[in-house]
Amino acid sequence: MQNDTEMLLKKITSLPSLSPVVQKIGAVIAKPNASADEIVSVLKMDPAIAGKVLRLANSAYIGIPRTVSSLQNAVVILGNRRIHSLVLAVSTLSHFNQGYSLPFDAIRFWKHSITVALVCESMARHLKRYDTMEASEVFCAGILHDLGKLVLGVYYADQIRRIYSKALKHGTPVYTNEKPELCHMRIGALVATQWNFPEMLIHAINLHHTPLYSDKFIKIVSMVHIADIMVHIVGLTTVPEEATPKINGEAMQVIGLSPERLKVIATDALENEKQIESLFEFFS
């Protein structure tokens, strides 16, 4: 008889591939001189995603004071790497957002993930003047960091409810009550590996609670770790009244931003409610 871990791993390894649009855009982006026309031709393969991209280009997330009427202009405004990150994220998350009854509030989950992504993106912009960093890739790491919670919510719902109840009863962060072999970090990373995500994203998903275990991606993983905790602190958690995980002081040193600067970055992201709602519409 298979145990819970074996059954879940079997389900993960049998997951269908993501939309062909994801692979094709990834291949186009990898080309040194990829054009907007090439990206548009791929997006048109999936009208639903193309429509989302056009709406997002006209949303408060971008904040362009004029109407963007063509998909080509939307691609130019958003940029190739951002398009790739957005398509990868929306294709991944929509797979587990198709009428499943989750053991947590889906709206809270989305708002937490989106806000973590916005804080990550804002940190990346601040650090870009000192470091070569692509804000859209850090954004993607933020939006997908809790992918494992969705997977477990779909395939492991009753056990997740018990874990959440235990965490609330003892006043401990949810992840500290998970079984190591079935924690949301490991499960999310397994799905990311199954779908051939970039190595950086796999690290961010797997190690966002233990950032110092990362190596060449330690800065990005540390950013996701810090953003996640900052968003917990202000109460935007998947589980109401969940205890906030401890922030890793060495991760703060890796980032090199003062607590005061980080507070300003997080506050700006949290106060931009229109931006959060724009992304909520895109991903939900």
C-alpha cells in the first residue's frame, strides 16, 4: 500500500505539461535579439493569456497614462523577460486554480503571493544600481514561492487542515509543523523541477525559509525570504493569525538594505492597492 508521500510524488510526476506557450516563449527569450513580433506570435497561440497580457499593460501595475491598444505595444511596454515571467507564473498557478476546493482562503493566498512578488520586485529595483539583477525574475520567484501550498491544498487537503489547526493551536509558523518530506517548500520545488523551471526559481521555492542553504542564488532567495516575512508581519497571510516566521539576520546582510529602507519598500508596495488588484485579476 502506498503511503501519502509516494502517492503525492506519483501525482506530481504524472502532471501534464504546461501550456506550449510557456516553452515557446522561453525559447524565444533565450535568443539574444528576440523581437516583440516573435513574442506576439507565440502569445497569439493562447488567446486567454494574450488577453491577460494586454489588460495588464493597461492596468495600474504598469501605470501608463494612455491606452495600450495592441498586443505588440503591450509586449514592448512589459518587456520580454517580464512577459516570460508572467506567462510562466500564470500558466503554473492556473493549473491549480481550476475549481478545486482548497483548505485555505484562495483570495488570501493570492494576495499574499502577489504582495510578496511586489516587495521582491521593489527590492530588486533598489539593488539594481549596485547589482545586475532582473526585477521580473525576482517578481516571478515571489509570486511562485508558495506553489507547494497550492499543490498540497489540491492533493493533501485534509492533512493540511490538520497542520494549520496545529500551528494555530501552538502559535507556531505553519511550515514548522509540516513533515519534511511533505513540506510545501519541497513539494513546490518538485513540481518546479517536473516542469523544467529555471534553476533560480527552484531554489527560491525550495529554500525561501532557509535562504542560507542556497549558493549562487542566495541573494534572490534571501529577497524572497525577507519579502515573505515582511508580508506576514503586516497580516497578509494565507492562514489568518498565523505566527510569523523568524527573519534570518544573515539574509538581511546578504541583501544589504537597512531595515528602514526595507520598511519603506514594503510600505510602498502594500499601499498601492490598485497595483495589487491589477495583478490579482491577472493571476486569478
